Amino acid sequence: MILKTEHLSHKYSSSWAIRDINIDIADSGIIGLLGSNGAGKSTTMNIICGSLNPTEGNVFINDIDLRKHPLEAKKQIGFLPQTAPLYTDLTIDEYLVYCAALRLMDKQKIREAVEEVKERCGIAHFSSRLIKNLSGGYRQRVGIAQAIIHKPRLVVMDEPTNGLDPNQMIEVRKLIREIAEEHTVLFSSHVLSEVNLLCREVIMIEGGRIVFSDTMDAFNNYAQASAVLMLMDNPPPAATLESIKGVLRAEFISNKQARIHFEGSEEEITNLLITASVNGGWRLREINPDKGVLDEVFRQLSDTAGQ
């Protein structure tokens, strides 16, 4: 078992941040840890990585008890917190050598490990550059490099694409997929689309408790959108949108953006709207599921768990 938590609970002052968190992960791949802000994701990840002692419960990393054998267990963990732990006055080489030494790696293997991880993360051409002179995307790559330099079984990433521009996000997602071919990645996010793009399984925490744990396909049965947002340069009247098969109601939330409530398949209604836009000259720029659907999913799952 790569990761196992038993009845994990933690209290800040008199308030429980998480309660009775049980996780079992046996295979490589990407597992999403999903939840709204303040749900307990970061607390759970900090405990799993050994940077926070739980009030109750146990953590096992690769069948090693984290409480009883912390050094051995931590050698099996790579951690990228929400803010990457970078020393910006160091060069990439200096920083990665330092991180490898912190992981108690064999000194004879450090240089080889540094070269390998730089190549893997696409930062070899910046080896001698100070970290403070890197873009946000490359800083995040350095953060990922320090998390995998010692080839851990479990890599934990807390909101790894947060604050990146769209191109940087695509690059970091690609890198995470490559890492997951050899490691187990526990990937935290509060963005449903991000988890949907990357993960094969999802664990959802809400109110400090696990309210869902299953495959991404099973989760998507809950997360069917009932509205999409359309951004158009030349939008039609709401009545024209409402005349399309499957559209229940259309409302404009700005001059060029409409929320389309529909019944049936999201894929089907999206295709119909795109076709209508082409035929009507609406100059469609974007069409996306309404992000408000995630709050509704959280509410439904939380209500179900509480019954």
C-alpha cells in the first residue's frame, strides 16, 4: 500500500479541521484531492507529508508507519506545497543539490540525480540561473524537481497550477502526467475541471470529512453541468438561444456573455450551440460549463454524506 491513513483527525484550538479521514492508495497514477477552499485538503496533505502531527489517527507510507519511523517514511514522499519552498538567491543547481542532501541521498548519487531531474522537468538549460530570475512556470518546475529528485513512491502536490497562465498550466499538467507514470501523485485542487483533466480517481473532502471516494467517471455522474456559459462577440437575443432544442432558459450576465440552462447531455447541447453560432454569425469565443456547478456538487455530496 503506497498510502494508507487510518481515522486521521486534526483539531485547531477547539475546532476540528478534519475528522476521520481514511485513504487507501495502492497503485501509481494521479489521484485528485478535491474540495472547496477551507475544506481540509491542505491540513490532510501536511499530515500525510509529516509536516503536521495529527491529533488522532495514523499514516502509512509504502507500509511504513510515519509516526514510528518518520525518517524512513519521509524518504518515500515528495511534497510540493501550495507555495513552492524555493530559495530564490540560489541557482537551480545549487538548490537541487541542497534538496537532495536534505533527503539524505547518497552523496555519490546526488550529481547524477540533479542532472536527471533537470532534464525531466525541462530546466536543464537554466542550470546556472538564479531562481529569482525565472518565470512563474519555471519556478513551479523547480518546485516539482525538488519533490521528485529522490524518486519517492508518493508525490504530493497542493494546487500545483495555482497562479500560472494558461500556457504554463498546460506544460505543468503534461509534466505531472509524465511523473505519474512512475510515481503515485496525490493532486489537490478546488477546481473541478483541473481534477477532471488529470485524475483517474478522486477523493472529495468537504467540511473536514470525506464525502466521496471513487473513480473520476463515477464522480462525473454527480457533476453533470446543467448550465453553460457562452462568450460571443455578436450575441443573438435570449429568445433565439431559447429556441434551440434542449435549452430551458437563457440569461445574459453581461453584454456578450450568456448563461444557458439546459436539459440532456452537455456534449449534445454544446454541439448544438456551436452549430447555431456558426450559422447565425454569433462569433462564439468561449463555451464552458458553468463553474457554479461545483458548489452544487459539493452541496449534494455533503447533504448525502450527512444523511
